[in-house]
Amino acid sequence: MSFRVPIVRRAVPRALPLPALACVVTLAGCAFEHYEPAPLDTGAVPAARAAARLDDAAHAALLARHAPDVSWPPPAWSCRELGLVAAARSGALARARAELAAREAERVVAGQRPNPRVSVGLSYNSDQDPGDDNHYGIGPGIDYLWSPVDRRRIRVGQADARIVAARSALLEAAWAARDRACRAAAALAAARGADRAREAQAALLDEAVTLAETRARAGLADAFEWQSLRLEANGARLDRLDRLARVTISGAELAAALALPPAALGEVRLAARAEPGDWPSAAAVQTHALGHHPRMLTALAAYDEAERDLELAIAAQYPDIELSPGYFFDQGDHLWSLVGGIVVPLFATQKAAIAAAAARRDAARAAVEQVQYELVAGVEQAYAAWQAQRTLRAALERTAAQVEDSIEAIARQQADGLYDGLMLKRAELQRAQVALRAVEVEAAYRRALLALERAAALPLDGGGFADYLRALYHEGENTQEARR
């Protein structure tokens, strides 16, 4: 339907014709950007890794920010410092950062209002009205879709849930990098300690072999004891060769965990991690895991997104209103029109879509509960294993003290002429065996402690890594707010 509006001509300043003005307004909303390809540089990563150093200035700034009490360079590297460096250098963390940036950019798009469609119509009328000098008509039109439900808000909520999941992936990547580096450092420290213990044991065995040989040649003992000790000494040498290989392998694993070439580590000194004075209870560790573990955060974000999906499916059952106002100039006539319509689902109703969205939300709820079950069970298992290793370490300390008491008693009795030097040497060999066992027990204790930290996502070596995780999770929030 159309209607005619009489026009009163007035002397007005010259301006752009209405069709030209419509074109200008239409094109003003367009921003033209040029596509620029970004070819991959396959040699960048190997070159950067080959040039990387543990004492890099960026690592100094990292420790100054999150572990200010550590001097630079550290006289000895512990899990606290190595974990920070490993997380900062992690390729998986860099990828998670890029994914987060993509999700934040998608959030900006989800928050935009729908653009109206502007069109310019051109017609030809074979009947020319009197006084007109052409048969053509022209005029702009606008198509706009209005929804009574704020679906833009729902889509923004979906995008926010995906951003939370991306931030949780950041934390997971940081934890994985720290865990790998700290385990490699513990393995390297254990391999070095075992090598030193085996070296001391081999030296004591050589001394015992000499004493036994002297006694056998003097007729004070048979050759069986002498030959048995010699075989034991040879076995200790062979075992030490295997442990030397473990030192090299563990060093390469630590370098790989830090994204460094093995030569960059050199003979890096390793320190035992500091332990807190008060250990958290099992209940406190479990509570922390349920509220902070990246897996829990990811599952909650997926549930929140499923909620928004259901809300959007329910909103889709309300009809949209389409408005198409327009203007047409036809042979001197100014024609205005207002066309509208309602978009309703005639053939495919929303019941099936709503039921599907509700089922996805139920599945997301089940996933959250499954993660909760697994985290609780994992924390309980890790806590029990850690407690068992603590008990074993304490028992070994008591055994070591008893061995020392025995050595002192044998030394006193030897001074009184009751024992010869071989008996004392055997006691010292037992002390060396306890020292080797202590290295193994300490390594198992460190692994159990790392497993507990990983199961609960709870760093127990001070506030350095916890502070790094907080900064990592909130990284870029100011930029995101500016985009909004």
C-alpha cells in the first residue's frame, strides 16, 4: 500500500539528493580492511629455543614479580622458581592465551546490536506523468528485525562462559608445565643423590675388600668373605653406571620441561623445596580443589553455557517483529511506506529445540558432578599416599639414627679390641645403604607431594605460584572491559 504526500517547495540550501545521501550513510557504516597473509616461520621456535637461557632477564623479572624474596640468580633452583619459569615458557600456555584472546574477541561480536539492512530501490514507469522529464523513480529502504526478548544479552552470557573456560585452560596449562618441571627436577636431584651415595658405597666396599683380603692372606679368615665383597663391589660399580645414565636423562627431561636446550642448564644446582610449617587438613585440601581446580572451573563454565543455550531456545519461541520503513521518489511524488511483519514458527516449533537444550543442560550437570566425584577421590588418594610417604620418611630417619648408634658402639668396641676394622667397615656400608634408601624415599615423598598439589590445584611451596595463577587468570581483563 502506498499514499501520496503533497510537497511544498521552499528555497533551501543545496544539499545532497536523498538517494545520494542514503548511499553515503550506508557506506559510512562499512569499514574496509585489507587482508594480509601471515605465513608461518618454521624456524622461529627452534631458533628461540636454542638461544634460550635459564638466567634470562625475563626470568629475573618473573621471579621479582611473583617471588620477590628470591635473590637473582638463585644460588640453587627449587620447584618454586623452576615451576614459574616452566609455566611462563610453556608452549601450551601460549596457545591457551591465543585461544582466550579469540574467545574475548567473539564476546565483542556477540554483544553487538543487529545491523539494519539499508537498500536503495530503482524503478522505471512506462507512463510518464505530465511535467516530469523521466520515467524513473528512486528511494531508500530500511529493514530492521526487533526481538521482544533480549537475545543479545543471552549470547553475551554464552560468550562469557566460553571465556571462563578459556581462562581455566590457562590455569591447566600452567599447572601441567609446573608439574612436569618439578617432577623432572626431583628426578634429577634423586639421580644425583643416588650417584653420590653409590660412589660413597663403592669406596667403602673397596676398603672392605682390602681389609678382607688382608685377613684372608693372614689366615684369619677364609677367602669366601673376601671374594663375596669383591663381587658386591663390582655390582656397585655396574649399578653406578646405570645411575650415571639416569642423571643425564633426568637433566634432559628438566631442560625439555623448561623449553631450554640441555646445554643451557649445565650443572644447575637444585635445592630442596621449602615446606610450610602447618600442613592443610584433608578437608581443607578437598574444599580448595572443588572451588579452584581448572577441571572444576571448566565444567562449571560448560554448565553455565548450557543454561544460556536453554534460555536462548526458550526465547526463540517468541516471534520477532520485522519493520521495513521506506521512501520512494517517483516522478515528483514523495511516497512513504511502513511495512511490517511478524516472524513466527509455522512448521518447526521450538519444543524439540527446547527439549534438546534441556537435555544438554542435564548432561552438563552430570559432567559437573562427575568432576566433583573424581576430584574428591583423587584428593583423598593423593593425600593418603602423601601421608604414607611422610610416615615412611620419619621411620627411615629413626632407622638412620639407630644405625649411627650402632656404628658408634662398634667403634668403641673396636677401640677396646673386641672387633677388627672389617666389622666397622660393614657397619659403615650399612650406613651408606641407608643413605641410598633415604634418597629413594625422599624422591618418592616429593613425587607424592607434587601429586597432591596437582590433584587439588593447591601450591604448597609459598605464594609465588599462587600469585602467578591469580595474575594469569585475570590477565587482559582491562583490555576486555575496554573492548566492551
